[in-house]
Amino acid sequence: MNDQTETENGGVGILVVEDSPTQAEELQYILEQNGYQVSRATNGKKALEAMNKRKPTIVVSDIMMPEMDGYQLCRRIKEDKQLQDVPVIFLTALSAPMDVVKGLECGADNFITKPYEENYLLSCIQCILINGEVRKSRKNAEEWSKP
């Protein structure tokens, strides 16, 4: 990792929601090596609790988890006025077309199947961050162009 990556991504907080400690640890390592600030939750319920204390920039979540699965978590995020702008990426072993459709229906911003390519995940995160900046720029431009 170079210093530029660490500086660019240092302000980006990613909440990893994964019930497998091994997979959560691996994902945290990858993201931290690329300069992201990472926090973790083991299910959707704990993720919402964490998000109400500190709002992340992005959520990367598994789907199949105890107490509250990823679909329910995503719906709750998108229904909450304070959290609905937080992008959600599903990172899951589920890959059937209906699983993808269900993920998109609940508001997920991306759906990545396990096993995943590290560079693909990182590029998806970067794409979401860039799209968020473009939306902010457009909103600011619209505010300035109002009479």
C-alpha cells in the first residue's frame, strides 16, 4: 500500500457485517491495507446498533446471518432517514438469480459473490465512492443554479 492510498481512503469508514470471524478478519485486513477505516458487526441487529452510534461511509454485508439477515438489514438502512444514503454492498455465497434480484429489491447498491477477487471488491468500493461524489457535486451545482 502506498501513502497516497492511505491518505485518500483514510476518511472512509466501512462497516463489515459478517458472522464468520475468519471471513470478517480477512475482509478487514484487505480493507485496512488499502487505507480504509473498518469496524465490524456479526449480524444485522448489531450493525444497526453500531450505525446509530457512528454512521459508516459504506456497509459491506453478508446475507445469511443469525438474528437479522443482510436483506433485512439493507431494508432497515434504506428506510431510515438518517442512514438511507449509506451504500450497501452484499458480499455473499448466494448466487442464484433470485438472490440477486432480492438483494436489489431491498436496495443493495452492489452484489458480489464469494469467493471474490480482492481487486474487484476494491474497485466496486471506489466506484460507489466516486458516484457519491458526483451526486454531491450535482446537488451543489443545482443549489447554485437556483435563482
